[in-house]
Amino acid sequence: MKLGFEIYKDKVMGCWLGKNIGGVLGAPFEARRQMNQVDFYTQDLSQGPPPNDDLDLQIVWLAAVERYGRQVNAAILGEYWLSYVTPNWVEYGVGKANLTAGLAPPLSGRIGNRFGNSCGCFIRSEIWACLSPGRPDLAVRYAYEDAIVDHHGEGMYGEVFCAALQSAAFVERDPRTLIAIALSYVPADSALARCVQTALRCHENKMDIAEARVLIHNEAPGTFGVQWRETSQFPTDNGRLAHGTPGFDCPENVAYMIAGWLYGEGDFGKSLCAAVSFGEDTDCTAATLGATLGILCGASGIPPRWAEPLNDKISTMCINRTSNGVWVPQTTSELADRVLRVTPLFLGPQSCDLFSAGGYTIDCAEGEGLYCPQEDYLPHLPTGVCPRQLSVADLVRLPPHVVRHDFTNCSVMIDYGGEPFFAQDTPYALKVIVANNDYGRQQMWCKLRACVPEGVRVISGTERYLQLNTTHGDQGEAVFQIDASDYAKGRMDVVIDIHFEGRHSYACAKAVLYRAGAF
């Protein structure tokens, strides 16, 4: 189906306006384990809205898209994170520390990150949904690239779920259909899926919202509502809420967002207040739900009672403005306009018709096409996934110790096989997988050479040859066994140089290893 420009514009503006409204509404109740009674803003908004970190991180991602278009990936987003995002708290801080140490995504989101299953990335899904309206398969690809910079596992599933839900909301209205679409993109046995299914059952069974809160929490207990206090003093809520694992907060909070939507019966204000009533990460749940409802009803459908007090203004808190590297919009309308301008370049001419009367139109999926496809390779979509064009389902399930690189004529994946820590008395195995990107359907021979520091020996030999056949995505692999018994330093950089016979281009990828116990 085709999405017309005026409808698309209204929904994008509704997304950012709803995001801002929900974030402001929920902010005063954040990190409180309690049932909240709220029916409107509780802050003094006469001087404008307070800062909203749920929204401003995505301004940085938009800046990356404006420069790199659909080639943006986790490595690029990691560079923008280090350059323009200021917070160093919890998963943000761990992700930045890992990036600074040279660990590329997804290692940056996994190593030493006990907060990697928390809420810091599902709040960043809207930019990918707005740039991929009615294409949840595409929105999920970029949500995954975003999430693995500083999250892993359930935290990553949260952003994948929300991106799929919100992208589909551009063309589908039924809440339960949208939830089913989003669930198709995450593992059915994940804690996130279980929590969302619990929210659905609670609503179907007409359970009281307070009881639903307990059941959702106990399905995958987190500690967001008590994390700023001594959690051992607050193990339960009147003996009913189970003691959770610190940092394991995404599943229940995404489910609280869904429950707020269901119990609010789709009414904009009622649904946001219901989401806030569950407590925990209230600014995130309300902001994400506000964005989703804003997409569904458009800016034109958001009640003026909720929109007017914010006067369209954005207040940011997480963006480094000193380098002038990111243009920060002052209003949600300005933010929406920038998304509208970059969307045709992001989608490309195959999906966006610039010459339609009345503004461009966007080709969208519909019906069964909105669900997670099993085989979804389309030549005109961005590459950026390797060693072959992975299905969305495969990509989301990729182990967090696999680092992907994309080059002109090949894709490369380095599989660490586990955590990137070496020991002097145990050889470390690095698997390198190279895939033919299939330019001209030509067979290629490539030579791999492992370059290691002095004192390190490659037991298997430093050079390997691979034949890549003409079938698209045909791949070969080589394993390099590394002996560090005579290496004294704490960090080891292994550079894999890849040369193709008869071609001028080459590829170079680096694996960074640390001595066991360094983290």
C-alpha cells in the first residue's frame, strides 16, 4: 500500500509530540515502586517543559542519518555516542567505556554491562519507525544497530519490539494486531515476550490494574523502581512483588507500556495515565506509549489539553552542544520536519516516490507483510549485515560476541566465540567469516592475513586462502589460533587484512582482546 505525504507528516509530527507529552507526564514518578494516581501534568510548565532524555538521544541519531543516510550502522552510531552524548550513567556509561576501550558493537553493549537488559534503548525506537513507516522489517534492522551499542539481550529485544510496533502503526490501527506484529520480531521464549503476553492475558481476563502490575512484574522482576535505594531493604511490595535482578528492567517496563495502552482503551490521556500508574520507569513507558498513540492518531488527533501546555517546545539534557556537531531542534515540529526531509534519501527511490502529486508517497507493507519475514533479502535495501544478508529473525538472534563489518565487495564477521579475554596458557580462537557481496556475480579468491603484536604467535599460520563462489552471499571461514604465552601486555589488537585476487579494493578488520581479569 502507499502512504500519502500529508498522512505521513501528521503521524510523524504526532509521534514526536506524543513522545514529549508522555515523557513530561511520567518524569516526576520515575524510579518509584508504587501505584501512581495521576490524571494530568504535575509540573509547572509556565517556563516550558523540563528536559526529556527519552527524546533527545534520537536527535543525535537523526544527525547521523542526515550525514550517512541508510548506511548508518552500529559503528557509526557508536562514534556519535562518544562524541555527542554526555551521560555516563548505568548502561550508557558502560557502553561508552567499552567503546573507548576499543570494543566494537555488539561487544560494547555486552561486556561488563549488568544494565544491558535495562530500558535505555527501547526509548530510542521512534527515529527508526518514522524513517521506515509501514516497514517494520527495515525499522528493526536499524533498531538492532542502535541497541547493540550499549545493550544486549532483553534490552535489545525491547527496542526491536517497539520499533516494529511503531513502524506498523503507520498503516495498522488495531492494538492487538500491532502487538502480535511486534512480538513476531522477538524470540517467543524471551522474558519480554512473556511479560507482554502476561499484560494481554490480564486485560483479557478483566483483571484489576493493580493485580496486573504484580503479575507482570513477577514474570520477569526488575529493580528500576528501587534501584536508587538499597534494594535489599525493598525486596517486595507488601510481600507481593518479587525481588528483581538489578538492571533487568526492560521486559516489565515494555509490558507496563502495553498494559497502559490496553487498560486506557486507546484513549490518549487515559492510556498515558494508566502507563504511569504502574510505576517503575514511568517517563520511558509513558513517552514510548505517547509516541505510539501519536503515530496512530496523528498530531491532529492529540487532544489540545495535552499538547498546548508544552507549546511544541523541546528541552534537551543529554547532547553535547559545545562542538556544534549536532543541530538541536527547538520544537517537535522542527524535529518532525527534519525527519520528513531525510526520509526519501533513507528509503531510496525504490520505496519513496518523490514525484507523486501533493508530496512524496511511501510504499508500505500490509497484512501478513508486516510480520517478521523468514527470508527478506531485497537487493535495494541497505547492506550493513553480514556475512550474508541475514533475515531479521537471524539478525536479532545473532550472538553478542559476533562483530560485523561491511565493505564494498564483501561482508566480514569476526566471531570471538565468547568474551574477548585471552589467557597466557590457553590459545584463543578467532573465527573470520567472509561473504561475497556478489558484484557482477563473480567468483572471488581472497587471502586473509592475521597481523599480531610482537610476542604473539598464530599457531594455525598467519595466512589463509578462501574461495567465494558466485552465489549471492557465498561465504568462507578461517579460524586463527592465537598463542599469547610470551605476550606481556594487557591489550592485544589482531588485525585481519583481506586481499582479493585481481581487485584493487581490500578489507581490514580488527579484533581487540584483553587479558583475562582486565574488566
